[in-house]
Amino acid sequence: MTLLSIRNLKSYFVTRDGVVKAVNQVSLDIFENETLGLVGESGCGKTVLALSILRLLSENTVVEGKISFKGNDLLRLNEEEMRDIRGKEIAQIFQNPLSSLNPVLTIGLQVSEPFMLHRGMKLADAWQSAISMLRAAKIPSPAERGKEYPHQFSGGMRQRAMISMGLACNPALILADEPTKGLDVTIQSQIIELMRELVKDRGASMLIITHDLAVAAELCDRIAVMYSGEIVEVSEIKDFLSNPGHPYCRGLLRSLPLNGMEPIPGNSPSLIDVPEGCRFHPRCEYAMERCRNEHPEIYEVENGRKTRCFLYA
Ligand code: SF4
């Protein structure tokens, strides 16, 4: 069953240098009880896509299309209705918890907030629920540590606190943006394991944004790959890892350390000035005449795989 359905989403914003087409005609489904990885190089539009779902983009952004969630089009709700969905139905876990946590409030109080805001609990009950969440996130001595401030927590512990806040109200969907960025490798794998456990236990779905294919391979059921503001491939993670379709995806896999770290030649285009035809054509080893002039649509290939490439037309 589809939980969230994005259709023809465009998120454009105006800068002094021109119009940035950060998300261009994106259509994507997130199913119930699945973890979908959204992968791509920095600046390809992944974070803007997540912020578009939550309607957290600045006012100079033009967002068009449809984002269906539990019978509502999120783009048509008013701000009050949207506030009710954020944190309660759709939660966010962003990178760099130090800048997301309030430095002058204790961790316990910050994790109590969603219980008071969305569940109408009084502080004493919310505090007890917050301590239970911190325990579920495997923070040792949660009753004592809940009284500490963010600067007294290590990076890994702060991310555990953010995960506690995100999951506090049992959201149906979690949007996690590079949740392990900046953490030591051993802490990264602990956080990944924790997220996998908590998300599956609660029957939630998760969209995890990452540039790290190893994280996607560990956590995801399916993967969507973005390039230059567009989705270029969607597939089961096992199919992607064994036999990627789109030439960009093949390049991504070849660039992994275990595959020889062969870089993809060239750079991603500016989102202000994207190439005509297939946006990947200046870097593609299979580029044909058609690729320079025509824009490829997404083709259904096999096993639910979709690929934006004329090789599959
Ligand atoms: Fe390469 Fe052409 Fe496919 Fe684009 S459409 S990825 S340029 S083969």
C-alpha cells in the first residue's frame, strides 16, 4: 500500500544568478512499512525534495505538483493543518543534531515537547514518556541523562536523542537526512542498527537521504537515485546493487572503494543551467545523438524497476 505519493513535483527557487530547478517533475511513491533510500551527489535536490514534503522551504520557492498523504494533498493544506502533521504523522531526523537541538533546554525537556504538543500530555507524563523514548534509543541511565544539555552529549548520543524526538509520536513516516553524517564509523553503524530496529518495530516507513551507498545497502528495501533534480532510477536495493540500470547508477557503484573507486568523469551540472536532452549526457559513456536533443522519460524495465534512459526505451 502506498503511504505517500509524489506526482510531478517541481521545487524552483529564485536566486541572483537565476532560477534553481532543484526538483524537477519528480514522481515517487513511499510504501507502508518500507525504508526507501534517496541517493545522489550533493546538490542534486535530495534535501529540497524532503523539505518540499514537509513544506519547510523558504517563501521564494515555487512548489507545484501533488503530494498525497493519508487522503490529503500536503501542498494544499493550510499552515495549521501542516503543523499538526509535522512531528506527529511525518517526523524529521536531520543531520548535525547539535544545530537542531536547543542548547538551553535539557534533552529530556526537548524529547517531552512532542508529547505535550501532539498528545496533549502534561509535563510530568510527557517527561516519563520522553525517558522511555531515550531508553528505547539505548541512551544509558536515561532518567539522569535526560536532565543534561546537548553540549554534555557526544555526537552519537545527540543523534540518539534526535531519533527519540522524531519517533516520539509514532509517526507513519520518518524523513531522515544524512542521519549518520559526521559520526565515527563505529557509531554510524550503531545508529543505523538503532534506526532499523525502531522503525521496523513501530511499523513506520522511512525515507532516508544519503550520499553513502553503504548506508542505503544496510537500511533500505528500495532505492531512488536523483541526478540534477530528477529521479533517474527506482528499484529494489538488491537489484540496484547487483545490476544497476542507469549509466549514472553504474558509475556510482564503480566509484565505491570495493569496486576500485573509479570516479564518474566530469561534474554534476548547475541546477540553474541544466544540459539539453538527457541531463547526464555530458558524462555518459553510452550517450547517443538522441540523448543530446531529447529528454528521456522514466521507462518501466522489470521487477518494478524504473530507469530514465533511452537504453531502456
Ligand atoms: Fe546516457 Fe543517453 Fe541514457 Fe542519458 S539517455 S543516461 S545520455 S544513454
